Amino acid sequence: MKEAAASYNDRLQDFLATQTMTRSTASTGANPRWKVLETQESELSYVGHKVNSKLLKVNGKTTNLDKEVKRGYFIFSDEFGALQRVFDPKANPEFEWDHVELSEGKRLCVFRYRIAKANTNFVFYSDGDKTPAAHHGLVSADCDTGMVMRFHLETESATVRRAGRDVPLGYELNVRYAFTAIAGQEFLLPQVAEAISLFNTRLTKAEVKFQQYRKYDSSSTITFGDR
């Protein structure tokens, strides 16, 4: 499983994809009442082992995109890099066997993992403040190939100082992968993701779908800049 994760990016070819993300917000509580902020459509490019994103539409509109995106809320952008956090050898992750389960005819070996705060590679960024946090979760991999099909990441207790008091921070991420054909070859790629962030008493949820994976070639023209 570690070997498969370490070589994951090297096996990917350059590609383009369409990402649709719906962001919602709610107050903390037993049953959060989510209110949609906006739906964003972006074009992703994976070129030279780097991911870039170009915002195309917000709520179906193609103009004045800056004004359509609600500011002051968490923006999700870690679907491709998050898995590497789990297996980062510098973070000294601890793995523990959990169970085997069947999913779509495959045997998945499920492990628990934890990365301590002393070694963590997860940092909250808030108004210029950087707050490291320990994290833990579950990794579900194909028992035969070691390829990760699902993983769950959850940060442990963290706070940032605001107005003389400690404000809680939190983050939870779930990603599901599947084999996807690009130019006649099969690659294991993210299909859906859900992230929930916490700042003080405010939750922000991002529900993400990845579609229309396609080959990137030298004739493709993409430019990226500030929104």
C-alpha cells in the first residue's frame, strides 16, 4: 500500500478534468442546517505532476466570477495532494490494521493511521496565522494491488488565538477513487470528495465531483492567474 501510494503521481499522465464543487455553510450543532453558498465549475490540469485550477462558472454564470464566490469561507483545493500527506515518510505515520470489507466485488484492506502533531504535515492557514494539527483517519486499499480506493482524514484538536480567546479549528476529508480511462489507458483518479472545515462555530462544506477526465497534450492552451 505504501509503495503504491509513493508511486501514484509518477504513474499519472498529464490530463485535464472538470471539477464541480458546491459549497455550503452552517453553524455547529447536532444537526447542522446547511445553506448553499455557491456552485463552482473549474477546469483542472495535471501537468508535470502539478495541479492547477481555472474557474469557469459560478452558479452557471461566466462573468464577474470574483463577485459570485462568497468570501470568508473555506475553499477546498486539496483532493490530489491529501493522500500524499497520509503516506509522507517525513511525517512518520503510524498504521494499524482494522478490517477487510467488500466493495464492488473487490476486497479492501482497511487500516487506521495517525500522524502526531510533532511530525504533522497539516497546517491551518487563517488570516496569516499558521496552526499545525495532528491528523488521523482510515485508508481503504485493494488487498491485491495496494492501490488506495478511499481514505478519510480528520484533524485533531487545534485552536488559533482571536480577540484574547482560543478559537477551535477542524477539518475532515473523504475521497473516493475509481479507475478512469484517459486516451485508452486506465488510471486511478478521484471521483468524489467531501470536505468539512470548522472555524469557531462556523462550518463550511465542499461537495466535489470530478468528471470528463481527458488527455492533455501540447495543443491544449490553459492560462492560470488570480481570480
